[in-house]
Amino acid sequence: MTPGTMTRGREPHAPTVYTVLAASARSHSRRYLAGEALLAGMAAALVLAWQPRWWPAACLALTVGLYAGWGLLARGPLGHGRARWSRLPSVVVAGLATAAALAGLGGLAVKAFWGTAPGPYGMCHQPDGTSYACDAEGNRRPVSRPPD
């Protein structure tokens, strides 16, 4: 905020998450952003190839790679000479990064709060879709019967 904006009586535009991230990405060199995108993309691919059940972590690594790619796109020509359609790739990459971040955080929340481990009084599921009462180790619990 500059003193000129205060004296004119206009409210300055509040920064959004995207403007802050774009300014941060523009502050890095092309080499740094390319390396970050390459390493994050490789990390996401390795996690998916090695442990597909860790897909939320792979989504978050993909978010970092897309952020770096967005920074590379943001370093393109700016100003009035830039065609309106040339901003489309950067908008698409920002949308993909947002979707990957939400998927990764949502997946981590699901795994943290629900998980796949059976509870002490939970239900376990067989591969054919049927369920049975089980303990924390996944062993069948004995069926209790009312006294005769």
C-alpha cells in the first residue's frame, strides 16, 4: 500500500493466494523452477509407482511441480502485447495445482480420520464385498449369543 492510495480514498486490492504465489514464483530463476518441477514430478511418479496407496502424498508433490511450472509460465511476456489467449496455459496449470492440492489434502484427511484399519469393534471386509465383525488385528470376533 502506498501513501498515494491512502490519500485518494480508494481501497487497495487485497492480494489473493494466486497473486502471492505468482509473485513468489516470479522471484525464482528459471533454472530453479525447472529443477523444482522436475524433482517434484519425479517424486510424484516414484511414489505412485512404489506405493500407489500413498496417492495423497503424490498429489502434494505434483502440486509443488505444477507450482514451479506455473512460475515458468508466469515469467513469459507481460503487458499489453500479451494476447488474452496466451494466459490460458497458466490458468489451466493454476487450476490443476489447486485441484491436486485439494485432492492431496482431502486424501490425507480421509486416511487420517477414517483410514483402512479395522477398529476394536469394527467391521472387516472380504474381497468379495461381504463384511464380518473383527477386532483391531482383523481377526474374527466370536459371535455372542443370548443365553437360552
